[in-house]
Amino acid sequence: MKDKVSMLATQIHGKTVDQRRHLHQNPELSFEEYNTAAFIKAELDTLGIPYTPMANTGLVAHIQGERPSNNVIALRADMDALPITEISGRAYGSNNPGVMHACGHDAHTASLLGTAHILQSLKADFGGTIKLLFQPGEERLPGGASLMIKAGALQNPTPQAVIGQHVMPLIPAGKVGFRAGKYMASTDELYVTVKGKGGHGAQPQQNIDPVVITAHIITALQQVVSRIADPKTPSVLSFGKVIANGATNVIPDAVYLEGTFRTFDETWRNEAHVRMKKMAIGIAESMGGSCDFEVRNGYPFLVNEEKLTAEVRGYAAEFLGKENVVDLDLWLAAEDFAYYSQVADACFYRLGTGNEAKGITSAVHTPTFDIDESALALSTGLMAYIALRRLGN
């Protein structure tokens, strides 16, 4: 089976590259993936794979093995792009100004289409059901994964495992990475308005300066991580936007902040929300101002089920060789695949796409991001092989 899968992955590599480049040239933002969905449907129609639209722009496809089996596995790819302007000069660069596949979701979608091609070609050789989850809106709350689950993506039939892969430029093409247990953090968005009384900068005694209050709040809130959080539970609190909008001699009436809080424990996560609000409001009031502190709950933390991940890692070693399977560390980034991991046994692994010799080293979410497309032969074959081995074939 391994040799068959490898051969098919090699045969369709050129098509997978073409599909990835088409998607890269035509990126769409979260929950606006209408043309992307139409492209996927057309490809599935060509393969003779039935599908059901779900969560507006998402869809779930089914490949039914012809041998007897009740086993079910789900394979997931996300579809959306980011509001980033790509560098100019690429032959397959974005045709949609200000929108770019800067996180590799074009590669994920093309890879799952390639995996579908392989599995559909081999359905006489295996038993069980393979669900293909083409999911919208990973980059934006509430996360397309949550909407897919609510719409029934993991029902009729229910998979025993959900598998996802994500590009990683820090890993060379040809290798993949795994981590069992907790892997990626929960993420919450913070929206804060500190209010005071504006006026002339030369007469601060007549004002209540929200800029100074904000400075105290930003500094003090770091104690939530450094002095209140259990040191054994990684946590991050960062503010990336601060708008005072005064002038050299004008103290504004208010300061606006946006930030993020991330961690790996749900109990502590909820406690931290309460602590941050109480501290910020208390500081503002003690200095004569006020504070509106809004927390928008984002994705939960992502956990790779231990036994499943060990099995999938073993399948990857069989397919690629042990030397091409590496360990991953905790990562404080977030992923809405976490929703699947909270309701089902799940494994989310990393596909190496970097190549220093080719200058492909840029991080995701940057205008210069790209992948070594040789990884697309590996990505399709590996996911197909994992599915087949997991189904018991």
C-alpha cells in the first residue's frame, strides 16, 4: 500500500502544484471563500466524490472504501487567506489586492484535494469511510471549525479520529513534526478603552490623563503572567495596538488598546480574564479615570490525543523514514483545529515547507511567505497513508 500511495502522490504532484498556485492567485478572506468552494466542488465532481455544503462556504466530502468496515476518519484542510499584501514579482502571486495566502491554507486545500485523488483511486483496496473537511474561516473568530462542528461535520458518520496538517517553514521540506498532548494555546482578544479628561498638555493638573493611566495598566497587567500564573502553565499577554490620538500638546480624552491573552489551561484562562479586568478597572478608577475591558473568547487550546498521535507519528515514520520525523515544542500560536481536538481524538501535525537553499524561509503571516512546492508530493501521500493505516489497511 505504501508503494501505491507514493507512486500516486508522485504522479499527481504537478496537478497538486497547479491547484495550489490557482488557489494562491485567487485568495479569499475568512467566510468569503465562495470561489474557493466552487473550485473545490468542481475538482471533487471530476473525481466522482460526493460532498455536502456546510457552514456556508465549507463542505464535507465522503470517500467510501469498497471493503467491509465501519471505521471512520476525518481529514481537515482550511481554505481562507489573510488581509496581507503579497510582495510583487511572483508568477503565481495574488490577483486580489490586499489579500494573500500567507499561512499556507492554499497548500492545505490543494493537499487534501490530492489526498482525495489518491484515496478515490484506491477505494477498492480499503474499507471504511474517509470524511474530507474543507473548512472556512480559520483566521477569524468564531473560527470555521466551530461552525462546521455545529453544522454536523463530525456526525453521520462520526469519525474515530480527526487529522490535520499545517505548513511550517521552520522545518525543511521533506520532514514533518509531531507533538503529543498539549500543543497550541488558547487565544482571547482584548479590547480596552481607558477614559479620562483631555486638555492642554501644559496644564495636566486640569486633566485626567488616560495616557499615563494606560501606561500603568499595561505594566501592571504583566503581573498576571509573571506573578499570578502558575509558572508551569505557559501564558502570554501582549498588547499590539495602542491609540491615544492626542498631540504633542494635547492630552486625549481616551486611549484605546487591543491585545491577546494565551494559555494552556481553561480554569486559569477564565481566572485570568477576571483578574485582568479587575486590575485594569481598579487602576483606572484609583487614578480618577475609568476603564471598559472586553474579553472576546477565542479558540481553546489544542491537544493532540496521546495514543492517536503516537500511532500517526509511527505511520509517518513508515512512510518517510524515522529520520524525517521530528519533535515539536509547545507553540503559543492558536488554531481553530483545537475545536476538533476538544470533542474528538485528534492529531495536528506540521508539514515542513522551508528550503534555505531556495531562500524559502519567511514565517507565516508575512508578505514574503512561500513554500517549497516539493513538499506537496509528501503532503498528499502522507495524509492518504495515515488515513489508510488508521482505517486498518
